[in-house]
Amino acid sequence: MMDFYQGQETLLQQTVRVVDSETVTLNQAAGRILAQTLIATADAPAFDNSAMDGYAVCGLDCTEWQLIGTAAAGDSRQQTLQHGQAMRIYTGAGIPLQTDAVIMQEKTSVNGNILTSTYTAKIGENIRRQGEELKQGAVLLPEGALLTPQSIGLAASQGACELPVYRKLRVSVFTTGDELVSGNSKLEQHQIYDSNRPMLLACLRQYAFIEVIDGGILPDKLDIITDTLARAAADSDSIIISGGASVGDRDLVKPALQQLGTIENWKLAIKPGKPFGWGTIDLCRVMLLPGNPVASFVTFKLMGLPALQTAAGRPIQQSLPACYQAKAAFSIAPNHQKRREFLRGTLCFTKNGPEVQLLDKQGSHMLSSCVNAQVLIDIPPQTDIHQGQWLTVHPI
């Protein structure tokens, strides 16, 4: 069996990225992936301006100044102060020439046209200098950036009204098994409702850079699976299949994939999720997820989603699952598990730092533990865990 982190790295390194792009308006860009590095076309700020409401003053050796006017945000006039003069100024307004500092209004008093202050300002205080955030020609957003609301705001601040983005990644989702029934059908004896496909479809629909295709339920018939996957591969960048990837007589996805293309791996040293694999049909990447709901969820979060993000244009390092450290509020000793285990847990913040607690009911068929979980806890194989020990956790 392949080590989890080795498998994750191999999968991402082998992922083929989309290269086609399109231009969309800022209003359509949220959640898409930038296809071209965006360069700052102007300094930011574009001019010296006031960081707050107050008074622009010339002459810091003075304790009073003559008020000669007002500078408001949007005022296009270039004004000038002489020694001993001051001007009422508002946040964002352009700084008059020869201004030494802006004194906040709370530290001043005005009598007629005379401004006084007992506060001694420092040179340049409360002045935002031109280019202090970004210089013209600097990288505003790198190629492969996920266009978050804040990055769209940054692009808008430079006057952008449209952005080049990679086309959406087309992903088809299937589940397999004669025991599965869609939610609008009546259950016969020993049948179960299909939960994995709705779960995976919901996961994918959170991402604007993915076009989701519901492939439905595949029966346990090799010819139907083979024909259906061949058609889907012709119209998809990636196919995700939950179930049918193990070694039973009725696990038919692997032989179907072997007929149509290649399978590069089909066992990972993780729990839950050992029967995770991947392969290709022509240029289409196929990922095989386990049928147990928790195993399907965990392998999608830790393996499938990073691969899809990489294929959609994100750099590998930015596609990897987020993780951080938390202290174990539990013990596992002795730990004889030979596979890396991802347990569901909850997180709390204490005076001793973040602590993670195990949830009950860790079975790979118990999806309720994923509903209640906040993190996946990385338990290394054959490693005893002691209370207070720092562990890697992945938010979910």
C-alpha cells in the first residue's frame, strides 16, 4: 500500500491542468481561478492622502495654526500650506503640498480660524503615502489565484472591470451498486438510499470553478459501467466514482477502467479510505472513492478536491488541504493501527491553546460523525497518542 502523503503528492504531480481561458466581468469572477498574472497599473495609494479626519498642518514647531480652508475626499484641487497654516481635512482627501502631518481632530480645538493643539505630532503622521501599498508594475494577483471577494476588490481598486479566468473544470460524479436507490424511489429489502452522490455533488457545487455533472447510479454490470464511463470521459475533465473500487467480485469499476484506459494506484495506507485509486480515460482523470460514506468524504476532502483544484489551475501548494496543529484531549495507547488514520473530532480553544477531542462512532459508515465534526485528526500509524500531544488536524 502507498503512504497517504506519497499518494497525495503523486496524484497532484500527475494532474493535467486546464489551459483554456475566458474573460468574465468582476461580477462573474467570484470563486474562479485567475488565468493570467495581474499587474498593478498604478501606485496604491495613487496619491498622498489623509488616514483620518483631522487637520493638515505645516510647521510642527507651532502650537497654533491659521485655518485657510478644507480638503475633502474627491476634491481635485491641489492646495498648498505655508508655515503656520492648517487645513481641515477628511479621510481619503489629498494632502496639501508642504503638509508636515495630519493631527486627528480629537487632539485639537478651534476658535474662529485659529487651530490649537497641545499634541506634538511626528513628521508624516496620519498620512498615507503614494505607493506605500503597491508600486506600479508590482504583481497585484498571481496566475492561479482563487478570486476571493477581497482579491476582486483589489482588482477593482486598480480599475479592472473584467478578468481572465480558466474555464470551468467539468466533473462528472457517479455512484455504483445495485443496492443504491435515489431518494425519490421506494426501498426494497436490503436496499439503501444513495447518500454519497448527493454529498459529493454538494461538495463540488461550493466551487465556482467547477461545472458539476450528475452522472447518476451505475448498476453492477460491467458493460453498462464501461459504456457509461466512456461517454462521460469524452465530455468531462474529471470523473469521480464512489463505490465499486475494491476487490470484490461485484466491484467492477476497476476492470472497466482497465478496459478503457489506465489505473495507476488503487490502495492507500489510510483509514478510512484504503480502496482509493485513480487512473485515466484518454485525457480524462478518473478518481475512485470508497463506497463507505465517511471513507468517500475523507478521501474526497484530502485527495480528490486537491487534485481537482490543481487541474482547474491552482498551484499545488495552494491546492493542498489546510491544516494546523492542536493538542490532543485524548489518548490512544497502544496504537497498533498500521495505516494512517483520520479520525473525526471537535476543536475548542483553551488557555493552553487549541485542543481537539475525538467524537464517538468513528465507523466508516457513520456519516453523522462527519456532520458533527469540525476537523479530521491525523493519527500516524503505530504511534501512541498521549493527552497534550500536538497533532495535525484538517478543518472540514
